[in-house]
Amino acid sequence: MILRLRSLLFYLGLLVITPIFSVIAILLVPLNNVTRSRIASGWAYCTVYWLKLTCNLSVSVQGREHIPDHPSIVLCKHQSAWETIALQTIFPPQIWVMKRELLMIPFLGWAFMALAAIPIDRSAGREALKKLVANGKDRLARGLWVVIFPEGTRTAPGQRAKYHVGGAWLAAHTQSTVVPVAHNAGRYWRKNSFIKYPGTIQVVIGPPIETAGMKPDEVNQRVEAWIEAEMQSL
């Protein structure tokens, strides 16, 4: 019962701050993308802090020394909504590649559009890859990092889904640095679960992968191998 009440309190707070920061993100459109993202990330910092305060759920990050000093592509394990929030507090100003349906969510979807997120149509095949490369190259040139969840869907702890080639395709075609990320957020913020469990989420940032001269499949395999091997110890 206590966990349910704590989780309810967390969501009530999230319900209050999300529309506020969404409006702020929209009002920031005249600013450059990096400044806009940096200011709007205040929502993520507030959410992570509120989560710790209400649900006693915190985070520990290993491997910060692996974060490059230039815009790169983050390919991250996907277990919950938590990482879509928390990565904003770990990495420099960023945008996300997401399914286009998320743009239809009131307030949050509008904020995504204002922050130059990259929506993709999963049914568009190779055409979607072309748009991903064009848009990703544009965002990287603007000084933004690009965050992609190669599995494309949340997986339960101990499980894995197919690693789609989109993120690796973008990296190989732009010769961008890839930063793999593993974590165990699904143990505490479970898929389709209202309750948030107390504890410390472990995040591990892997050594950067330089993709110059690599093929997309090779990049994808290296990322998957590193992430899934790291998941065994989390």
C-alpha cells in the first residue's frame, strides 16, 4: 500500500510539471536547439529528483569518463520510460528518435516537436532510414546528441529484443561516435507497472565506438554484444 501511495504521489507531481515544461519548450522555439534542449532538460532533472524524493529511487552512473566531448549517438538498452527521462541528466543536450505516434500525446508530444525530435514511421522501411540519416545528420551538425533505443520497444529484465539497425545505420553513414549504454531500470520501473520500487538504478556507459569505415551491421553487432554482456552483471 505504501509503495502504491508513493507512486501515486510521484505521478501527481509529474502531472503538474509536465505541462509547465512542455509550454516552456514551445516558447523556447526561437532559441537555438542546444540552448532549447539544455533549458528544457530541467523537466528531466525535476522528474528524477521527484522520483527519488517520493519513491526512494535513485541512480548510480559508471563510465562518465567515456562520454565524448563532441555530439555523438547514444544507443541504449530499453526497459522502461525511466531511461527516456534520465538520459537527459547524464548526457549533453540531445534529441530522441521515436515512433511518430508519440508526437500525438498532448503537451509531451508538442514538446518533442519543439525540441526537434526525429519521428520515424516504422512501416516505411528504407525510406525511414533515409529520413533518419538526413535528420540525424542535421541534428548532429547543430550540436545535439542523438539518442536511440535500438530494440525499439521495452523489454523485461533478463529479456532482449532484436536490435534494429537504424541507430547503427545513422552512425555508419555519418561516421559518428557511438556510445552504448546498459542499465537495470526495468527492475524498479517495470513495463506497464504503476508502482515504482525503491532502490538504485545502475547505469553503465560503455567505451565509445568510432564507426569510420564500419558497416551498419558491424556497428549494430558490437553495440548489442557490449550491452547484452554488461546486462549480465546488472
